[in-house]
Amino acid sequence: MSSWRETREALREYALSLPEAFEDFPWEGDAVVKVNKKIFVFLGVTEPTEKYRPTFGVKLNTAHGHALSVPGAAPSRYGLGRSGWVTVPFEADLPAFDVLQDWVEESYRLVAPKRLSKLL
């Protein structure tokens, strides 16, 4: 991917392709993708500001350590990090896109009902 915006859009499209996934905007300027009314991907702000840089957040178990190895990645704030959520900056030196897709799928599997996870 040549820009963070393209990477963000490709991740968004992939997340929305998963069974019963839908986009929501629970906070002004922030986009998330949900399944069964539960967030499985935080896509962050659509336009960065000085205060908010472009990031994405996923809930991980297996790939947790790998995601945290990305420069600038950190456990998600507001206590979410204790549950395995990781916030990753889009502007970092990210792994290959198929790895990012794997992270989104892992997050989906951890959040989605088992009947939907079985469809993957």
C-alpha cells in the first residue's frame, strides 16, 4: 500500500467483507466495524489532527506480541489493553497487508458469535 489512507480503506473493506459486519460511527470522526453490535476493529479518525494520528485497533490473542512489535503500537487505552486490544499507527512500518488482514480476522473471531466465526 502506498499511503496510510489506502491501507485504512483496504482494511475497512476487508473487515466489512466478514459475515454480518457493519460500519458504525460511535464518536465524531471515528469509524469502527462491528459484528453483533460489538466492535472488532477501530479504524480511528478519517482525518488526522495534531491530537489524533491515524491508527487502528484490534483485539488479539495469538498475534498480540507481533502487533505490539510494530513501532508506536501500544495496548489500547481506556482499559481495553487489559483485554488484548492493541492500537497500531497506520503511519508505522507495518507488516505485509495479509498479516494485517490476519489481525482483523483474529479480532473478528474473538468478538463474533461462534456461529459466524464458523463461516470463515
